[in-house]
Amino acid sequence: MFALMYSYKIVYMFIAFKAKKNNKPEVQNDNPYKYAVIVAARNEELVIGQLIKSIKNQKYPKELIDIFVIADNCTDNTALVAMQEGAIVRERFNKDQVGKGYALDEMFKIIEKEYSSRKYDGYFVFDADNLLDENYIAEMNKTFNRGYRVITSYRKSKNYDQNWISAGYALWFLHEAEYLNLPRMVLNSSCAISGTGFLVHTDLIKENGGWIHHLLTEDIEFSVSQIIKGEKIGYCKSAMFYDEQPITFRQSWNQRLRWAKGFYQVFAKYGKDLVGGIFKGKRNRLSCFDMTMTIMPVLLVSCISLVTNGLFYLAGFLGLFEGKEIIDVTTSAMLRSVGGYYVLLFLVGFITTLTEWGEIHCSGWKKIAYTITFPLFMFTYLPIAIVALFKDVEWKPIAHTVVKSIDDVR
């Protein structure tokens, strides 16, 4: 049943192949909009300067871009560095309302109160460790001209080559961009934002009353809430940015534990409306189904499978069945299952690596090696999903230390 429910993603891959083959550059539109770039930063003095430089180096009218930084509970020189680089900076100190969503909401309110006369058409949202390709805003502006009020972009990595953990993240984000969001655009369905590197229309923020999403995964909560309302989130594949991925398993565990818990929260809060949209929605049934499959705690099914097989092992050891026979059958079934999942995930990583080869900045042998380790990275979601079900999870900052300019990354 679950294989059938997720088989549509195989169709997505074929659609992506065709779209890539018939790729045509987006028609230039001469209507440049005015944007505010918002960065929520916590103790990011090492990297935020390079982000601001990459924004200032955009091939887009300088007078149409303002940079705002909300230094959130910082204990370092993030605010000072951002001001020295030319950003408009506000500091926020609140130990009760912790998280990116609260910081964004405060900055939206500051802009509305103090800078409303500048009449921004849209807000870009980035993390402090990001770097923008020089054509990023110009390319996003083209898609904005097509009428999309929320747009996500093509996500690359500053540190793909550091180890199998950073590569695992980066390869998944490439797959998400080109094999999930691209086919969604082709099908006129809704994409989903993923943490950073997105654009939101000013009117939408006003309609929502600011940034009102404060679950552990505020990005997917925002996406789901907009899809339920009938909004279609766009994707601009020609707008490219880089971000930094965790490199230690402890960092990765904490971050993905928050993501897993956040997905449970979003499913609990919005699952009923999403499922209802599949049957009652007029224009966004596919989007509702797609997002239901995205946030559904499918990893729990794998966990239940493991528990079930464990019970069969226990029954065999206790002699409730023909002990050796049931143990042999169960072992064989589990090995086939794990092997099948490995092959499937390897193919996902291998195909993505081949088609995005030129966008992965590391040596050829590492690209191949990290394709082999990609399924292992994905397998580690299983224990994370189990722990997230029972553990109270709080947002924890991840230190960013990869100090590179856009030219360094290239």
C-alpha cells in the first residue's frame, strides 16, 4: 500500500528528465520589483559578512534591494559585522520565544512599522551561512513576475566534500530541487520551501498577520498552511544559492531530530485539512496529496516493521513456532528489505549525482563515493524518527564555520 502511495515520485523523476531535456531559459521580464532581504542570525559573525557581500554583488538594481539582519539572542559580534557590511540591523533578546520563526516575525513587524514608506514588493529569507549566485535575485524576479507569491530556489552546498554527512544533506537537497520541485512546477502543482532561500510576497505576509508559524519546522508548516489555502508555491531552478551542512553526527542528529519532531507536529496540526483537501479541493488536490505524503510519518511504518520482525524473532527463540524456520524466514525477509531500500536510495542518489554533476563542487571520486554512502545517511533517519516520537525536542543552534566567498565555493 505504501509503495503504491509513493510511486508517484517515480513519475516525478521521468517528468524531471523530460523537463531537463527541454529546458528553456525563462523569458526576461522588464518589471523589476523592490525587495527586502531578511536574515535571522544567531552567533554568525564568521559567515554573515560573506552572505551580505554576495547580496550586494547581485546583478540587479542596487536601489531595489535592502538588507535587514535580526541578530537573535547573539552573544558574539554578529550585529556589528552585519552593520559594518551595510545591513540594517536590529537585535533581539528573548529567551522564552526561541526560534527562527519568532525572529522573522519581529523583523517583519519592524519593517512594517519603520520602513513601510519603502513599499517592498516581496521579502527574501536567508540563513546567515548562505551565499548567493550573482544572478540569484534577477532570476527569482522573473518567476515573481509570473504571479507566484511564494518561490523557492536551487540549493547547493558550500561544503559538499567535507564528509559523508555533509554530502548526504547536500545530495538530498539537490534531489529535492530537481526531482520534486521541478516536476511540481511542470504539473502546475505546488512546491515547498525548505528552510532558507525563498521569496514571499509582501501581501501574503500582511494577510497572515506576520510570520505566525512557530512549530519546530516553521518552513514546512508555512508551506502546508499555504497549500491548504490554495496558494501555489513556485520554484526557480536558475536561482542558485549555497548553504553549509553539518559535518558531525551529533550536529546532524540534533538537527534532524528537530525536523522529525516538527513533521509530527505539522501532521498533527494540519493532517486532517490536508487529507480533506485531497477529496474536497478543486484545484490543489495533487498538492494536498503530495504534501500529505511528505509530512506523513512514513518512517514509523518502517519502525513498526522492525518491531514486528523482532516479535517473530522472539517467538522463534521462545519456541512458539518452528524456531529455526521462522528465524530463517524472518532474517531472509529483513535482508531482502534492507537490500531493496539500499538499492532504491542508491539509484536516487546516483541519478541525482549524474544529472547535477556540474553543480556539485568536489572531486569526481568523492561524488561517486558519497553516492554509495548516501543510503546509509538516509537509513540514520530510522532511529531519529523513533526517538523524536517520544522525546521533547527544542531548537538548538548549529555553529557555522565554513568561511568562503562565492568565488571560493566555485
